[in-house]
Amino acid sequence: MHISELFYSVQGEGHLTGRPMYFIRAQGCAVKCPIRAVCDQPESLAFRGGTETSVVTLVTEALAACGPRGWVCLTGGEPAEQPDCEALIAACRQRGLFVQVQTSGMRRISAPVDWLTVSPKAPCDELLITTAHELKIIYTGQSVAELSAYYSGFRAFNYYLQPCWQDGETNQAETLDMVYRLNRAGMGYEFSAQWHKFLGVR
């Protein structure tokens, strides 16, 4: 695996907010998404940099960090672009770890995961993954029609709208207003903050 960083913290977003996890951040992302210029992890986008780490080493370090029956979060960059992504998922689960994968939905993931988060960077009809535990959309001013297309075309337990952070500022108020608007229109979107930023942790 080509890795940008490894760290132990709490999940700050979505349904699993507050759960301690060992984060494995993949290096590299080929998705030319509309928020690439304001991505909060720009250092993980390029395919240069990072370190090559074996699946065995990653699983061993994850177990040491979070203990048996702990959680591992594969994120990025784009973990689904890593050739050994599914091997890492399988190896973690074989050792008793729970696995969350955060992906753009532009590549299929065949290995079973415990919690799949899709944060789309393309219209719903362009996604290769259209079913997940949660859909988490970074709000950058999308229209009601665009967000409605995700709600009707994607199957998930939870539909989240999350503010976009740029230069230390966030469109939190606008995001919350849109959540209210969508719910009044019959769509069960929820607000998801990046609580780790408020806590001052990674």
C-alpha cells in the first residue's frame, strides 16, 4: 500500500463520530473532483510522496494501536485505487478488526466491509458504488435538484451533508440551512460536522 499517513484518533464525521479508530490514509487520488482545490487533505492527493507499507505491517500496527476488535478506517486520497486495498480489508477482518472505508464511489470495492462511507465527487449517475452504509456529501453550493438526485439514486442508511472547510473557515450556516430545506422537501439528510477539527485532533 502507498500510504500518506497513519494515526490513531476518533472518527470525527458521519454515523461513527466519536469512535476510536486507527486511520490508514492512502496516498494518491485520480478523481478530478470539484473540491480538489479546497480538499482538506491535499498532501494525500498526489501519487508522489508517502511510503510503501506492506499489508502485514499495516495490520500489525493497527492491532497494536487499537487492540483486538478495534476499528480501522481506510481513507485517502482514494483507498480503492490501491492494488492491495481489498487484501488489506480482508486481512484486518481476519484478525478481528472492524473496517470502515471512505471512498469517492468511483471504483468498486468487492471485499466486505463493516461500514462503507461514500463521499461522492461526481454526479450520482457516474458513480460505480450506489449502495453504502452512509452517503456523505461535502456541501459546496449544490442545488436542491443535485442533492435530490443523490437521495433518490443512492441507497444508504444515512445521508449526510457536511460543511466545506477552506482557509480555516467553513460554510456551516449555509450547510445547515440546506439540511433544513431538504428535510422540508421530504429528504432525510442529516448535518455532519468535522468534529475532530473542533476537538483539535487529527
